[in-house]
Amino acid sequence: MSAIHPAELSFITQHAPFDRMELAHVLWMMERMHLGYYAEGEVIVSPEQGVADSFLIIKQGVVHGEQNVAKAADSDTWLELMEGECFPLGALLANRPVASVYRAGSDAFCYELPAADFHILLVMSAPFRDFCTRRIANLLEHSKQVIQAQYSQESTEQQSLASPLSAVVRRAPITCSPETTVRQALATMSEQRIGSMVAVDEDGRPLGIMTLHDVLDRIAIPQIDLDQPVIGIMSSRLSSLPPQALAHEAALTMAKEGFRHVLVVENEKLVGLVSEKDLFALQRVGLRQIGSAIRNAESVAVLTRAATDIRRMAHNMMAQGVAPEQLMQFISAFNDLLTVRIVELEFKVAGLIGTQLHEGICWMALGSEGRFEQTLNTDQDNAIIFDVPQGMDAEQVRAQLLPVARRINEALAECGFPLCKGEIMASNPKWCLSLEEWKRTFNGWISGGSPEALLNASIFFDFRTLYGAERLTDHLRGWLARVASDNTRFLHMMAGNALRNRPPLGVVRDFVVGKENKLDLKMNGVTPFVDAARIFGLAAGVKETNTIQRLRTSAGKLNFREAEIDAWVDALLFIQVLRLRHHDEAIAQGAADDALDNLIDPEELNELDRRILKEAFRQARKLQSRLALEYQL
């Protein structure tokens, strides 16, 4: 371009990554570009042209990427690029031909930069290099900053849960020996103005902890001898994490176990102490308080209020910028606690606690809860697995458990978890089975491969223990990993079924929308990732149920590239971010629990989020392409 018009510069700098580059570098790039025109249907770049020789930015029009990625596809068009988007990054970075045919979907004008100048620009501009090598991750970071800005008025001072504990620890730990008297320990706590004292051995290994809470319960009320060794009244039930663990892990530990402090330990030596106050001093709803309220609840009414607090907590965490993967873990962990407490209360009412039957019962989570992927919109997917005690048969056990399971399902519904419309609940006799009955059921699905079997597989293969005899689910998981990984026919049918659900990328428009011009982020966005990860996990024989863990654990066994996995994970997490925001906004507007949905109008998204959503759907297409390749579909 011989002369750079202000309008051209304005256009370029509206789009990532040019909006973050130094102006001098943008001008350098534009001075070396020329403008190319391509008529509708004309090939712009193709594999037959050899090594990619130009970096292109679409100025006007639409460009389609065509690649016969799977027989299940309705069209060879799998990629649509709009104004401001650039291509072909992968081919330029690898100095190879493109893998797809890029064709003008309409009359198109593209700015074109020679490959040699592209590589010089990579060296010159860090934002440009970062974008090209981490495209979706870079876009996601940009979006995250926008999201945090939207919530910033509520949380400008809140502690970041993404910080490592080494950054959260405020001071070196003040400790004592186990022989120190209670009186001396209390004096030190008063002098140092600290709320806890940890006893350590000669090598710095923690042995016990005393907190201000203990002073009342273990010292003041019993009026003990203050000259006795402090170790005698300390709690030896300690929770520790390494310095590199993130604050959200400490928060989860506090919430699950009811602790107020987590020890920071490296090479068995105490190096710090993190308190609940350190993490949540400015948070309206403390995680430990919610966990404590749930664990001590004696009625469904109390648990219903706790469920409301969980939603408020999720909103606060979104305001802090907590990553979606961590946020879903928090939501799932608290929903687990709530479910477990309901099960405990109902088992107690039924007189099951302490009986032989109780020792052989396990309440299982299925679906999104089984994968630790719950958002604020989730119905019930649960089941029971049990041992058959001597002198009884499975029908007799089931007859005792089904009325209890029905009361548990109804209590969960009161707490905001609607009853499953498909009756995938423990109160359904079909899903309250003995270990041997579960094996026969899974075997029937694996050997049969009917549409119903494939549907059930997509739900029930994601089971995990919530309450009770975990040994039963461990046994079933190990057995299933062996049986499923050996049955390539079943996995082939699951893959074919998964490929029928195509990400809603349009050929004429950005997206293929349904009723009311809306996208279903769960069915068409999240599900393609979940289904593919489940199949890869079963094929690799991994025991994880979480989608991201399945992808990462399967990668080495199936020879997937790390960069490929990272892009899939980033894409999935962005779609989950949109779901969480959508649910949070609906709750803020007074929507009832059973009125929450996953439907969004893409026209209501800002330009950045629309662009990232398109990229996320493209990654889903690439994941399905790999699935199709693995199973020759």
C-alpha cells in the first residue's frame, strides 16, 4: 500500500491482534501489504499451490474453508471467515501448504502480506506473535478482560483465586514445639496478633494446630490446666497443600472439610499458613460458611437457603474472574455437599444408618455433575448401586431403597435441581441396581449399540460416587474401562452417533440458529466436546469422568498434540463461560430455576464474543474431524 488512508488504519486496528499492537508495527505491516480481489467462488489459497506465501486479512466479503473432514458433514464447508479475520496462520507458521481450500464465499477483498514480512512481524511484535501462536487462547484472554470489566464494580478489591498460595501467604509461619505449654502458646498468639498456632517437630514438619476457635471449646469452657503441653489440645487433623497450589484449591479444601486454615507445606516442612480470612475477607458469602451450613443442616428449608448462597457465591466468583473450569468445580463441589446432606438426612429418617444394608449402598452422580461440570442450570441425573446382603435378593433391596430415593429426588427439586424429565434418577427402578445388574446393563448397551443404548451411554458412562460405598463404583469403573476399550464396534457406533451433532457454523451466516434465532450452547456447543472426550477416554481406558481430564489423559495414549488439546480445551471453556454468564444474568432478572436455559441469540453478543464463539465451534469441528479420522467415518 503506497499511502495509508486513515479509514484503512481505523479498520485494521478495530480487530485483534492489531488493536493491541504498537502503531509503528501496524504501519510497518500495512506499508508492505497490497489489496487483492477475489470473485465469488474463486479459490484464494489451496493445498495445490504449495507452501503458503501470504498472510491475508479480509477487508470485505466472506471466505470459506473447505475440507472433506467427515462423511457425516452435510457440506465440505467447515469454516467461515468474516471481515477482520486473518488466515492461514497454521500453514505460515509451519512453512507448509494449507490443509483446506480457502474460497471466496462472496466477492471478497483481502489485504495480503508476503510470508517473509509475516515472519519478520512475528519477531517485531510480541502481541502479533502471541496471537498467531495462541490464537484462541489470546482471544479468550481478551474476552476475559472484557467480562471482568463488566463485573468490576462489584469486585475491584476481591482476592484472586487464581493466585498461587506462595503469593497469598502473608508472613512466615509462627510455630512452637509440641512441648510448649498452652499458656506460652496463648501468650505468643496474643503478642503476635495471630489467630492460630502450629506445633512442628525439629525438622519443621507440622504436628498439630490450635486456633482461636479452639481456645473457647478446648481451653476456656473446660478450664484446662494451662501449663500442660499444647500438643495435647491441638487438632492433629491437618490439611496441607504445596506453595504452587492455587488459592481456589485451598478454598475448596476449606469448604469441603470445614477448616478455617490450610497449611502450606513443601518437602514436608511448614512454609506458610493460609486462612479463610486471607482468601475471602472481602467476599459477601464465605465458602466455609456455606459448607458449614450445609453439613449442619437438619432440614430441606435450610438447604434451600444454602442453594441460594451457592448461586450468589458463583456470581461473586465470576466477578473475581475465576476461570470457568474452577468455577464449575466449585459449583459441583457445593452441589455435592448439598446432595450428600440430603441423602444423609433421608437415610437417617428411613433408619438405614448403621445397618448392614447401608454399608453396601452408593449414591451416584451422572451427567454434568458426574463430570464436575455443573453450571447454574442443571437438573437431576443420579442413580444407586448396591450390594445384596446375605439372605436378601436385589428386588427386596430395591423395594427398601426406592421410597427413600424418591424423597431425596423431591428434596433436591425443592433446592433448585428440577426432576429429570427423562426419569434418569435413583427413584426409577431401572437405575437403582445391584453391582451385577449394572454390569449386565452396561454389557447390554455395549454389545447392542441401539439408539437407546447410545443415548444411555452418553449419560451413564459419566458416573461417580457422591455418597456411600465407593468401592462399588471403583469396581464398576475398572470393569467398564476394560470392557469398553476392547469393544471397537461399540466405540465406532458411539463416534458415528456423536458426529451427527454438528457445531452450528453457517455457510451463509455466521451461525445456524434454531427457534427465535437462538443457539443451544449446551447441545450444539458443549456436547460435541463432551461426546468426543468420552469416546477417547473409553478407548484409552482412562477412569476420569471430567471432559478436560479425559482429553488430557487420553492425549498421550492416542498421540494427540498438546497444542491441539489446548485449543479444544480453551474452546470448550469459552462456551461454558457464555453459559455461566447467561444463567447468572437470567437469575439476576428473577428467572426461576426451572426457567433457566442454554439458548442465546448470537446477535446480542458483542463482536469479540461472536468471533470467539465462531472459533470455538471451529475447534469443535476439528475435534470431530479427529474423531472421524480415528474411526474412519
